[in-house]
Amino acid sequence: MQEMVIYGVSFDMVGKQPIVLLKTREGNRFLPIWIGHPEAAAILMKLQGANTPRPMTHDLINEMLDRLEVACTRVAVTELRENTFYASITLTINGAEVEIDSRPSDALALAVRTSAPIFAAEDVISESAIEFEHEVEDQEEVVEKFKDFLDNVSPEDFSDS
């Protein structure tokens, strides 16, 4: 597993589908994951520090975990199977770890609320990540290269077949 950070949320230029872009904490590998519009909004709102008058689903989950004294200790993108990413959420309850199956988008939306570290499995990164040859300093440069990539890619490009 490699630790990742949320680099940003963008949109597929063809289908206007939201994509969350994870970046390896060490290095220049970027993992694009197609997600739904509500989850993209939930991630973006929290990243931008926006609040809603009433709790959104991920805020509600976070509040429930907090009240039950359960900690979200990590989330992980665990595999890519048949063009679908899978993830898990690790919770600590009374000192014991419990792993829960999740969609990556929900896991990421919870991670930004709990400050839980984000990880991705090595095989997912090797199959699906985009790597830049030189050190990336300029976020606008990455966004432009990523937009060029999105103009020419589809989810099927990540399948094994």
C-alpha cells in the first residue's frame, strides 16, 4: 500500500463525469477514479471548507462515529476489478480494528472529514496510475496534462481485457 493524497476533483471532458485525482505522497503518480456527482460535491465541499445548513450523509456518518467513540483510522483503494474500483474503511472500535467494504468515493468523502490517511494498493497504482517523468511543482501544469489525458481516455482503458 502507498499513501495517497487527494490532489483534486475534475470532470471527464466527454461524459462530464466527476473524477477524483489521488496522488502518491511520495513521487509523481496520479490515480484517477471516476465517481458520482453527489460524492464529488461532498469531497469538494469539505476540501473547500464549505458547510451546509443540514448535515450531508458523510457528515452524518462522521458525527455518528464521533458520538459512538469510533475512529476512522484509514481508507484504502484496494482493487480494480472489471473497471470498478473497490475500497475499504478501517474503523477502530474499543481498540479493535474493523474493516468495512466501501465505494472509493464514500471512503474518500469520509476521509476528508476525519483526516484519515488514504492509501492505494500497489497493484491498483501500477495498473491505473499516470506518472509524470519530472517533479511536479505547478498544480496548473498537472491539471492541463490531466485534462489532455481525460480528452483521450475512457474507463475501458483501465480494464484487463
